[in-house]
Amino acid sequence: MKNVILSFTILLGTWLLLSGVYKTLIIAFGLFSVILTIFFVRRMDKFDRYQVKFDIRFFKFIGYFIWLLGEIAKSNIQVIKTILQGDKNINQKMFYKKTTQASDIGKVIFANSITLTPGTISVSIEGGDILVHSLNFKETDLDGLSEMDKRITNIEVSK
Amino acid sequence: MEIFEILLNVLSWIFVLVGSFLMVLGAIGILRFHGFWARLHAASVIESGGMIFLLAGMCLQAGDFLIFFKLAFIGLFLFITGPTSTHALASAALLDRSKPKKESN
Amino acid sequence: MNQHLVLRVVTKLMVGFIILFALYVQFHGDYSPGGGFQAGVIFAAAFILYGLVFGLESVQAVLPPWVTHKMMALGVLIYTLVGIYSFFLGFNFLDYGALTPSHPEHGQHYGILLVELGVGITVAGVVISIYYAFVSRSSTSKDEEW
Amino acid sequence: MFLVATIALLISIIFILLRLYFSETLFDRVLAVNAFGTIAVVLIGVVGFLSNRPDFLDIALLYALINFLGTIAILKYFRYRSIGDINDISQNSSGEN
């Protein structure tokens, strides 16, 4: 029930901000649309028997997001240097990185954060390990990934 | 009030210029690098850095809350789906390549 | 693709917003670009994305083929009924003014909304049915053969 | 300002089209198309600002959605040679992916 109310609020807020036309008729259509959307999403949850629990702490997530933007800026500079120098002397490597997240959503945030920072790409998730491909591998990269891993484990709701 | 507007304009100029620069550099990287896996990293400059800076520059020029929100919505959508499609592409291309030995660190 | 964790979670996260965006495009036909056809396609895109990631069985359980077949007819029915309604009140076919004779402008507004709704329902039904028809064919080659 | 951005985006689109034409493998082409899509989304927004018609943003959002969907569908077709019945196939070739 709590989930339904939360998603109702988020979807209705999205509708009101997308729409910009605040007439009674359009807002009524908005309510109808939100209810239809929730109906379909609940049906999907019911039939594929795979429910994603978005158990993350919102404010810590915002903090993580800002930290991630900084990381993206830093690694962009690294990759730009490589682009300007050409790829004659780069050291490509593929390696496994252990994750400490318990939930699916945590692992997905970790994999997508790795991909978002240019220079490293998550290739696949296999159980508790993520296969990472690095453009210009240095030993210090592993520390950066461990730092990211720790921060993401921090925003998960601990059981 | 005027100072504020000038500051906003300067900031959005910087963002848009940096974003355009990153886009062109990413495209050069895609053209210049050898091998699929290196190109994947050049494309991710376009998908993260260039996209974020250009959309942020446009956000500062929006002048209307609804337009601002729509730009933020597009940015968030690309922010989530961009890495997802890159990840799917990489894992599809993995079939052609041998995986490394499993030793986590 | 069933083992693909990132795709599964991202699809679950996005699909609700995509359906909402489709309905937004549907009901704002006269304020911003878009309208019935685009809304139907986006609505179908949400279900096609879901079907690609979670498989045909799941998506057909959520929206069974008989529903999409009925949707195709329902949209055309709405469209035609609006036309015939004005026809019988002594106006031209699809003359929206007939809906509220005292206020022709309002009638036009409601008429366009109704007709767009019909177009949207039909397009969504047709596109999803085409997807089902394509995907239901059994594949001819196995994974190891290429 | 937006004129500069438009020109830069068009230049990058030309580079990516060159890559698309001179590509070596299938995945290179998917990569180029995917990057092209991202640039096109931003380009639609920039052109909307350039011509003072920000309602283009709805179209940009739609393009982003179609780009994502198209990439997933193409990759799935490469992987399984069919966009449909993955469930029976993925059981046969378990251990991959």
C-alpha cells in the first residue's frame, strides 16, 4: 500500500510538471492516466514474478549523485587525454571486481556508475562479481572502484 | 539582478562550449581509436560528459520552470538508459572475446 | 536476456514513466506536438520494451492478444461513432460542433479529444499486435549455429 | 551560443557517420548508431532553443526512448537471431552471458 501511494505521488508530480496546462479536464485526465499506469505496472509485477525493491536512502543517494558527477568530470579528462594522444600506448584490460551490495538495485547502480565514468565499462554481472573493461588500466583504478563500491553499499537500506 | 543574469549567461556559455567540445572529441575518439573496445570508451564521453554539459547549459537558458523540468527529465532518461545500452552492447560483444580468469580484487 | 540484471531493473524502473509519457502525449494533442498516432506508438513501445526484456509470455499475460485485437476495433468504433453522431443530428460527418450545439468551439475541443483517443487506441492495438505476430514465429536457428 | 553548439554537433555527426561507413564489425555499427542517437537527442533540443520553440523537447524525449528500444532490439536479434522466444533458447545455452 505504501508503495502504491509513493508511486502515485511520483507519477502525478511527473504529470503535473510535464503538462503545464492546469485545467480541470486535463488534470482529471492526469489522474486517470496515473491510475492506468499504476494498474499496468502492478500487473507486470504480478505476472513476471520479479519485483524490484527500490530500497535506497534518498538523501544519501543525492549525495552520491553529486560525488558521481565529480568522478565523471575527472575521468572525462583522462579519456580526453587518451583521445588526443592516440591509442598507441594504452593498456586495455578486463578484470573482475567484487561487489559488496546485497540488493539488485545496488548492483545495478554500481554497474551503471562504472559505465558512466568514461574509461571503465561494466561488461556483465555474474553473481557477486562485475566484469569490468578498462581503457587505460592503472593499479590506482582499483582503489577508485573500491571507493565507489563502498559509497553505494552505504546508500542501501541495511537489513 | 543584472549581475545575476550576466553570471547565468556566462555560466551557460561555458557549459555549452565545454559540452560541444566534449561531443566533438568523443566523435573524434570513435573515429580514431582502433578496435571496438577502445571505441566503446570514446562513445561514453559523448554519453556522459557531453550530454550532461550541453543539457545543463540549456537548463540555465530555459527561463521557464516547465522547460527546465523537461530538460532535466531528458537528462535523467539519458543518464539511466545510456549506460544501460552500452552495458548491453558490451555484454553482447563479449561473445567474440575470451573472458579473463576469475580472480576478484 | 532473462539473466540480464541491469536491463531487467532499468526496464522495471522506466516502463511506468514511458506509459505515463504516452498518455501525456495523448491528452495534450492540442497544446504541444503529438497526438493520437504518436501516443499509440509510445504506448506500444513501452510494452515492446517490456516484451523484449521479459519475454513474450510475460507481456502476453499483462496485455493478452485478445485485448489488443479488441483495441484495434474499439478505436475505429469511437472514431466512427463521433462521426455518425453528428451525422444524425443534421450536421456533416465528423462536424464536431454537433457535440455541444450551443457552444460549437467547446464541441470542437471535445470532438478532437475523442477522435484522437480513437486513433491512439487503434494505433497502440495494431502496433502491439504486429509485435506479437512477429515474435510468435518460432526461430529457425539456434544460438550455437552462427 | 546555440549556433556554435549546433555546428559542433553536426561536425560530430559527420565523424560518426564516417565511422559507420568504415566500420569493421557489426558491433561497431551499433555503437556508432547509439552515439548518433544520443547526439541527435541533444541536437533536437539545441535546435529547439535556436528557433525559440522549446516544445521540440517532447520529440527529443521520444527520440531518446526509441533509440534505447532500438539498440536493445538490435542487440537481442544479434544475440539470439530472433526477438521473440528467448526463454527456451536461453535454457539451451545456459552458462553464457
